[in-house]
Amino acid sequence: MNKKNLVINILPEYYQELIDLSWDKPLEQWNSKQINFLEIRKGISKHTVRFIRTKSFSFAIKQTNPINAYFENESLIRLLQNGIHALIPVGYIFYKQNLFMKDSDPDNVLAFLITILEEKSIPHSILFGWDFNKQNRKLIFEASAELLANLHFNNIFWGDASLSNILVKFIKIKDENGRASTELKAFLADAETVSFLKNISDEQKRIDFDSFKNSIDEIILTLSDKDFLYSPEDDKKYFVESYLKHFSLLQKTNQFEETTGLKVKKHFYKITDQNSIDSIIKQIEEHKWYMSENAKKEIDIKTAAEDWIKNIYEPTINEFNDFKIFDLFPKTNSLKLYVDIMAHKYYISLEQKKDVGISYAIKSYCEKYSNQEQSAITKLVDNLIKRLAKIFPQSYSM
């Protein structure tokens, strides 16, 4: 192979691993004696795709044409910049003799798109070949709906939304307290038709919707020879509901950030339901009232939000951490615990027809929802409340 015939645009850290591969031949002709191919089952693809292992890395290589390779590589970069789960691009390589000569045939070029192989990811064609129960299918469609909602919220038109064009993968994440959990996420695996728009239209959203729902119908055909009773209508309905829920959450989160000036990721790690946003807004508005009363003038919402974060929320969460109150509720996070306690305070105040105060609410909540022994809870909470009394103003009804 004459390397002068190569057009190379790959990240420098992968150059030595890739430069000596058989770029002068179609993927189907690559020699398995010279290249370490990985035997990985893959989904349906209109392009030839092969997986290889070099000395230090694993790659997925797709043979396509130069224009598609260039634009798909750029699209993957932009998707990741927008926080969208997608394949990680390494770059592209073209091979053509006399590529820059006047008589060169631009269509007769070998072009390869290279991405990092997503380990432990699974294409849909394999997933649905297994005897998945309803709950497991819901996880897949929820992850897919989240992916599509994130695309549309960022004004990105997929153009070929399909189960065939995603990979699903269990990824480990840590919350703000460093506790690990596992979530199923869908990765966009084919960005060839992706368009980045100023404003995505309702018609473009509908096209992506219909395309994805059609791909759910196509599952039936792939399972026709299996003893697997499956009706896609419930799954399509669940997919749509999950999409609308997640898209609405993205909108409400964005509105919250614009109104309060607070960044969700910075202060709350993440918000997974709209009720939490409503609760935070309510508490900030109450804090705004408290500040305005003390200042004897109207305090704006962004000033109140910043003061609430600095002087109420963060000190409270720090006390929760110091007293290890999260040990009583191992499956929650800081924001949810705070919001749940405040919601508990609201409801029991309604029941008792008076403001029961934060101290009572914390003690009541811990006694009701923790499975720890009563004596251990009482001692911990009593000490915690003494510390919180220094944080919350008297008007907060400790």
C-alpha cells in the first residue's frame, strides 16, 4: 500500500494503531491473518462494518463514501458536544490512487469511518432475540425515548430514527455523594442522516417519531420464526409517553434555569422529575418573600435563588452528609431527600391544620420511611435538628 494515496484525518493518539491497516482494500477483503478481528454480533446495517482490536484499542470501522464519512464524523463530534450519547469518533481515512489528479474518479474511492468500539453495548436485533419480559422492553424504549427527546430538544433532526441505529448499554454513574448506580442508556450509532437546525419543526419531529415506531413494528418480522408472543402497540405507546415526559422535563428544567439563574448540574447533580422542580421553585419563592420582608423591599427571584442555595440548601445538605442521614435512605439523592422532606412537611401540616415546622417534619419523615431502629433514628435526628436550627431562620418554623 502506498501511503501517499491516503487521506488521513484521525485523532493523533490513534494514528500508530491504525496507519498500517489495509486501507487500500474493501473491508470484506481484509485478511484475518494480519488483523485481529473481533467476533461481535452487530445490528442490521446498509454498510459493511467490522470490529478490530489493535495493540491498545478496539475500533468499529464502517466502509462508506468520502462525503458521508466526513459529515458523519463531524456530526458525531457535534452530538457529543451537545451532551448526546453517541459513538465516539476517531476520524476517517480515504484511499485512492491519484486522488488529486484531474482525471481521478471521485466515486471510486475507499472511505472508512472509524469509531471507538462501545464495549458491552448491545444492538437491538440481539436484545429482541432474547426472551425479554415487558419490564426489560420498557427500559429499552425509555432509553430510546430519552435519546430522541434530547436530540429534538437540541434542535437535532435524526432523519433515520430506528432501533437499528442505536446501541443500548448499561453505564455506571455516580451521584453527588459518590454513590454508584447503573442506568441503561441508548447511544446513537448511525449519524449519517443527522441534521443540526436552528429550530426543529413539528413535522420533522413527527417524521422521526413515525420512523422509530415503524422500526418497532419491524421487530415482529425478525421474531416471526420464534415462539415469542409480542404485540408492539403497548411498547409504541410507552415509547411516546416516555418521550413526552422527558421532553417536558427538559423544557421545564431549561425554564427553571432561566428563571432562577441556577444551573441544575452544578447545584443538584440532576433532576429526574418535574415535581422536584415545582418544589424548588416554591421554596425559592418562599425564601424570596422572607428576604423581601426583612429588607422591606422587593427582592428579585434570581437574588433569592442564589441566597437560598448558598444559605439554606447547601448547608442543609452538608449537615445531611455530616450526620450520614443518607445511610437511612440509600436509594435517594440529596435533592430528592430534601424535596421529599419538604413535601412531607406540607402534607402533615395540612393534616394537622398548622405549620408543623421543619424539625417535626424531618423527624416524622425519618421515622416513617427509614427501616432503621427507632432509637438510632431519634438520636441522629435530634442532633441534626440542633445543627439545622443555626441554618434556618426562625420564620421558617423550625
